[in-house]
Amino acid sequence: MSQSTMRKYPAEFKERAVKLAVESDQPIAQTARDLGVNENTLHTWIGKYHTPPDLVVNVKSLIMQRLFSHGSGYGTSSKHHTGTGKGGVSHFHY
């Protein structure tokens, strides 16, 4: 009777396995076999630990666009100082 066992892999091994899998020209299944890891496990690690470079660029671009678009309220100040009122308290209008 065979019993499957869950192996615990160190984080460094997972990181290197993912890097090898995504940078290699060979199929992920072959990389998994070469590493002695179940193919589905390697796919799970890739989904969990790998962010495609184009996704990073798109997210950064979207953030920059939001921060610096006209009328967004980000990156510009719409405060208007009217001086001090009673008790030396400054009043701001937004």
C-alpha cells in the first residue's frame, strides 16, 4: 500500500525552481522532473511566487497615470490658505 507524503521544500529551493522554470526554454513538466518535484507543485509555486515583468510595468504605469492625471487630486494641492483667524488658527479651504 503506497501512501503519499507531503514534502516541505525550503523557500530558497522554491525561488530557484520558479526562476529556472520561467527562464528555461524547456517545458515546465521537464523542469519539474529534473528537480524531482511534482509538475502541479511547480505550477503552484510559479503562480504564487512569479510576477510577469509586463504585469509589473503595467501596474507601475497605471499608478503613475493615476498619480499625475489632471483633476485626480493626487500630486497637486488644492488647499487655499486664508490667513489666521481668532486665536492664531489657520483656516484652509479645500
